[in-house]
Amino acid sequence: MGQRERIIEHFRSGSTITSLEAFSSLGVTQLASRIFDLKQQGYHIDSTRIKVSNRFGEECSVSEYYLVSDYYVGGE
């Protein structure tokens, strides 16, 4: 199973995902690139900005991706 398939499976479980979660849970280091690929394949994925604390206790904003529609139009 490839990275894109792992991301879609994660979404289908009802979960959202951030880059840190993608790296630690799914082994995906370039989440935005994989999201772009999935959108090109026809998946309707959106994101929202959320605030999180980094390991130094500083607040920062990150993208949290979610599957809007499991509609898939095909592709390579």
C-alpha cells in the first residue's frame, strides 16, 4: 500500500490529518504533495488552519486536512 492509499484509508476512518500526524502515523513526509496528488485524482479534500503548540510551547498555525467527498473520478 502506498502513501496515497494510506492517507485515503485514514480519511475514510473519519479522521483529519496534519503533517506531523502524517509523518508519525503514516510515514508520509510530504503531506501537501500527496494531498495535491489525491486532488488531481479527483478526491475532494479541503483544509482548515488550526493552532497547535510546538515542542517549545510556542503557538503556531498548521493545516489540518479532511476528506469532503469520497468521490473518485479515476486517474493513474
